[in-house]
Amino acid sequence: MELIRKPFKYRNDGVVYWIIGINVVIFAAMQLLGRDFWYFTAERMAMIPLRVISGWIWTFVTYMFIHYDFRHILFNMFGLFIFGLHVERQMGSREFLSYYLVTGALAGIFSFAVYFFTRNYWVALMGASGALFAVQLAYAVLFPNSVIYIWGLLPLRAPVMVLGFTGLELFFSITGGRGNVAHLTHLAGFAFGWLYFIVRFGVNPLRRLTGR
């Protein structure tokens, strides 16, 4: 346990900017280089259960760096910019990168298991949303008194916002609302972010979120 909780040397290298930049470059290439390139890239980077069974385990990470359309990447990268910069500054770049990749990859593995056992072998999982939900949780845990203005109008404390969004994802996953959005991947990102805080930092997120 001591080894697991050994802290990284603190540095702030702007990892969030690099992650956003990589996502934007890949998205731009997929949009500008034609439909064949789009499918070529998506097939090799999206998490597709049947491909994972064939050995494409790298897609548990690469799926986080491709997006379906402009709206998809806009909301994910905007959220990463808003919340990720503060979390990285607090955690340090190495810890943040570890947190981002570990929670996102575990969310991908969880999604693979769900898709596989429900026989959705050819579904293509893509997008940073699972890791982003973990980042939003981290923001609320690290800055529980912060106030976020939803749509620039509605003030909510960070814990209320994060728990509210998570409750909505749970509702949509049960009712099947909002089409093809990977609600379970979002919830998995949140859950693995929660576990990361417990295992890596010895911090109970519930106490931070509720102020108890």
C-alpha cells in the first residue's frame, strides 16, 4: 500500500493542453482527410469488442482520443479545459495523467465487458467522456466549495453538479434515454475515479463531497 500511495514529484507541465491538442489534431485529420481515412482511424482506435478479442487491447486507451462529431469533441474538450486545468494544478501533471488514463482505460474495460456479455460485439466506443466524468469528480473532491454556473446562469456547488450529472447518467442508463450515449462508460469513469481516490490517496470522496 505504501508503494501504491508514493507520490509523484510535483510538476505542472500543462498535460491538459497536450491531451486537448492530440484530440483536436486527430479529429481534424479524420474530418479533413476523407471518409476512408475516418473509417480507417476509427476502426483502429475505437474500442470495438470483437477487435479487442482479436488482441487490439490498445483501444482501451486510444478510444479516449477520437470523437464522432464536432459536438462530441467540443463538449468533452471544453469540460476537460474547465475542470482539468484546476485538477492538474492541484494534483501535478504526472498524477493527473495517471488518473486520466487509468480511469479512462478502466471505463473502457468495463464497457467492453458490458458490450461483450450483451452481445454488442461491433459497437464502437469512442470519446473522452468516461475520463472526463472522473476529472469532474476529482474537481468536486478537490474543490468542494467551488461554485459552477450552469449555462452561465444557474449557480451550483461543484459536488451538487457532479452528483446531479451522475444521477442523470444513472437515470438515462436505466431508461435508455438519449440514444447512443455511452451512459455506463460515464458512470464507470465516475466509479473508477472514486476508487482511485480511495486506493491512491486514502481519501473518501463522500466525505469531501458532503463536508462530513
